[in-house]
Amino acid sequence: MTTPDFFRARLDAMIDLRHPLAVLATRMPWAQIEAALAPCLTRKDRQGRAIEGVDLFGPTTHVVGAGTSAAGRPRLPIRLMVGLLYLKHAFGESDETVVQRWAENPYWQFFCGSAYFETRLPCDPSGLTRFRRVLGDAGVEELLAKTIETAVSIKAIAPKDLERVIVDSTVQEKAIAYPTDSRLLDVARRKLVLLAKRAGLVLRQTFDKEGRSLKRRAGGYAHAKQFRRLRGVLKRQRTILGRVMRDLARRLPALPEDMQPIVTRWLERARRIHTQRPKDKNKLYALHAPEVECIGKGKARQPYEFGVKVGIATTERGNLIVGARAFPGNPYDGHTLAEQLEQATILMQDVKGAPKPHTAIVDLGYRGVEVPGVEIIHRGRIKRLSAHARRLLKRRQAIEPVIGHLKDDCGLRRNWLKGAEGDVLHPVLCAAGYNLRWLLRAVTRLGLKALFVFWMLIGMLGRVVSDAPACPQNQPLKAGN
């Protein structure tokens, strides 16, 4: 309960409580979400380290960084942070814009549990980054699972509809520039020069002026399809990168101890770029994101995509997402089916009355694999399918617009989260945002249906009253009328 405040307006008196977001704010299992995520946010004791100091009484030993401190700002409510994550991916916002829109939108504040309208930002945008990191893989999957439970609890989807799922894969691209050889060589050289400058080292040559000229010439030769001249420019770029690498490696022992691991890591990445060739495997496609992979999905408009493969599972009816998972290493689609169904089963295990998925509708990319206890339907075995299975196979294409909305509306098209951990968290959060949009549409649909039934009953009652025999004027009603 909140204390009444005379100087601020209550949100429930400002907004329309029939708005889908306001209705959904009262239907989401916030208490269960907070109970599930609370263990991730508990304070943990820090192991201290002993240091020696000298004072008036001689050398003494102190313990630094031990235990926990009661000082500091109290943590923000879990519902607020979870609501911001839901809204961020439901409406395709960034960390910066979602907190700004929260301060302007009373419906968003009501959804996140606020009682009064606030004009200040709910938190710093970097707080969402730290909150995602604390939640981890299990925490974000819990957010996705609660959207599935809400869909069943408001009767927007029946538990039996969770028996059959449609599974497909797509590519979640990383936020990197297109990896051309010329650009990678130039970026690696400039990064090493910048590290040397920060460490206070003076290299023999930095090749800044020549590097800019070579980069411009490489772009011109590639545009004009003058590949022989382009190979000469790439050879020179590789040569000057090797000189900078060797010069920095010789001066590595002179660096401070805290800088040596950082410089060594970037030297190793620059060495990979320096030695790789066009036909090599396990190439480095981005200096700041070594986890990026090159994936070809057979698209004419985009032969190669740079990111990580993601599997999506939706219900056969309703197109509710019941599974989203990243698969590093670019595995064969069929080899990911068992893990995808396992995740969907785990996410639906707390839904009351929900059975285990026993039918998977897939495309030809999943042929050749068998999952115990699951019937796999694809058109490669069309002659052996029953009439019911053939009807189900026509629903396979229903997952394609779901993937399109995930990319265009919920942010799956480009992943801005850092590292391999960001590749794992981002598709699950995008799926939770898609399910939130799905729930908003379901609330609207169910509300319109209830309103239609209400007016239909009013109309029937009016017809009954109009069809009743009228009583003569000035004549008393008889007993029983």
C-alpha cells in the first residue's frame, strides 16, 4: 500500500483502466516473477584480499573488500526493471529511449507498478544492462515463461494448443560493419596504435597517413572491380599491420602489469586478422566481437549474415512463442531440434494443464533426425503422412511472419548486446516482448468479444420486452401478470 500524496496525481485516476496495457498490468503474475528473480539479486559476501601498509607503528596488514556494506542506494523494484525490459522489446526501444518514454507515458508507469505519475527517469539506462547481466539465461527464460502462463490464465490460448509446435531457425545479426578484408586490417592497425598511445609508448611508425590512403584506394578498386590492384593494396595493409604488431610485441614487457593482458588480447586478435585468408575457416569478422559467425541461409538478396543462429518455436494455433534459443557454432538445423523442444517443455512446465509437446512441424532443414516421443512433420515424408498430418503441415509457414515481427518490431534483426552472453539473452528477451504484444492484442480481442455479447443480450432483452402484450390503459393488472 502506498501513502496518499496530495501533491501528485494517482495513475488509476488518470488513465483508462480498460486500456489493454492497464488490463494486462493486473493480470501478469508479478508476485511470482519477483519470487523467482529475487535469488538472483541477493547480496553476496566478497572475499577480501590482504594488503600491507606502513604507519607509525610499523608494517600492518589490512583486509580490503571483505564482507558486504550497508551503504549505497537501495535497489530498484524488480517489477519496475522487469516491466522496462518487457516494454523495451515489445515496442522496439533502446535502453535510452525506453526510460525516456516511461517518464512520458502514464500507461507504461502503471504497467511497471507505479501508483503516482512520475516525470523523472525511472533509472539510468546502464541499470538495464547490469540487470540483464544479473538475470542471466535462466532469469530471462523465466520472463518468457510467465508470458506463456499469462496467456493460458486469461484463456487467450487453451492448454491443449501447446501440444503442437512449429519450429524454425533464423539468424540474429550482430551490430557490426560488413567485414571486408581492407577494413579489418585498417581497424586492427588503428586499435594497436591507440593502445600504445594510451600506455605511453612511442612506436617507430604508426602509418596513419598511409593507412587512410590505402583504405580509400581499396574502396575505389573494389567498386571498379579492379581486383588485381585491390590485392596489392591488401598486401601493403597486411605488411604495415605486421610491422605495428611486432613493434608493440617487443615493447610489451615495458608496459604496466595491468595493461599487459589487455594488449596481449588485442594482439592475438590482430594476429588472427593478419594471417587469415579468404578461404580460411573460423575467421575473425569483427575485432570487438570475436564470437560473430558467418551463416549462409540460401537467400538470394543476402547470401551471408554475420551473427548467431537462433531457433524459434511457436504454437500451431495462435502463434504464441514458446521457445527461443541461440545456437553458437552454426550447427545443422536438425541437430538443434531436441534442444529447442527441451527448452519449450521447460518453459511450459509450470502452466496448469499444459501437456508436453508431442508434435513438431518443421521445414526440410530438420529432416533426417528423430526425437523420442515427438512426431516430426515435414514435407520430405509427405507420402507417409496421414490426412490430419497433411493438414497440420499447411500451418508450417505460419512461423515466418512471427520471425518477421520479431525482427522488425522487437529488435531481433540487430543485436546490440555485448559478447556471447548477449547473443544468448537477446533472442529470449525479444520473444518475451513479442508475447507481450500478443497478449495486448488478446486482451483487446477478448474485450471486444465480451462487449459484443453484452450488447447482444441487451438487444435480445429489448426484443422480449417489445414482443410482450401491452396492457390496456386504466385497467389494473390481474394476478399472475
